[in-house]
Amino acid sequence: MKAVHCPIDTSLNFTQANKLIRELKPGTLAVPQPYTIPPPAHAHRTDLVIDQESRYVISITRGEVVSLAVKRHSAKVILSPSLADSLMSSEVRPGIYLATVTASLHVKDNQYYIKELPEEILPKKRRLSNADDALKSLRYEWGALDVDSFVKKLRQEGITDAKVERNSNGHIIHLQEEDTLIQVEDKSTHIYCEAADHQLRLKLRNILMQCLNSF
């Protein structure tokens, strides 16, 4: 199964969008819930919806996390010796090491190969003379978010109105003055910021990143 992400141009009307979807022939289609029902003022206009016939349609509401019907498969991949020599691993737990890879994937005769990127593909500004300096400047976050540490860090940064509620999936943190909702689950964190304040979004992102493990 192949998953293809095809954003629909918002300038298209429903007739054009349905035509595009028919041409793509997706097995599963995920669309915002309002696109699956006629507008309240024109309940009889069934032409103002995304066609749901002959395909599996998942309607998504704001803030919802859905599971798509995409099966995962594993395959053996051959790593080129030169790329393997350039990897720098970090110990994240006793006996567990991680390393990030930026490379090109080659597929031939059902064999998978990961090779170094050609020099001409790398942006000039990223071509540093010292590869070690480039790797040392990178930082990768991982692990679950500690809610108590996050709220403490918010207070240190001047956000003192955080209210924490626990639910079946994790925690919900409400920042009233900032009109922001933060949903913390075991494997994901979602921030819904209603205010059109780019600096606030960056501030919350940076605070969250500081509360995660990194290597």
C-alpha cells in the first residue's frame, strides 16, 4: 500500500475537487468534517460536499487525531560503508544508541540501499568544512513530556495562568490569557493557539523543546 499526500487547492470548487479525487482514485480519503455535509444555509445542496461514494472517507474534526488505514511493513536496508563511517551515535539510555541519517534511498530489484547524498544536492550554506562541527550543532528531541516540568518552565517564562486537567488520554493544559490549549498524550503533544501571535507560538514551542530529552 502506498500513502500519497495530495493537498487540494483551496481555490477549487467542489465539482473540481471531486473530479480531481476521481482521477487520483484514493482507497482512503481524509477530509475536514464540514466538507462532508452541505452548508447549514443550503441543506439541499448535495453538490456542495465531497463525494463519499466508492471510497472510504474519514471525516476529521478540529483537534482530532485519527488512525489511517495504512499498513506498516519492514524491510532490510543496506547502508553504504562510507555513510556508516560518518554516523555519530549518542547513548539515550543504557545500551541504546541513536543516530540520525540524511541520505538518499535507492531501490533496485527489490533491494534497498541508503547512500550518501551527492555533493550537488546539499545546499551551499550547509556545506561546512568540518563535518564534526555540523553534527555537534544539531539537537534532536525525544521522549515523553513531563507536564510538571513544562508548567514550571511556563511560570519561569512569565506564563502563570496554566490550568492542568487530567483525562483518559493524558493531560490538557489551558492558558487562559493566551487563549491556548495544550493537549499532552503518551505519544503526542498538540498546541492549539487561537491568538494570531507568532512570537507566542515560538515561545511555547521553545519551552516545550527544553522540557524534552535530547541528543
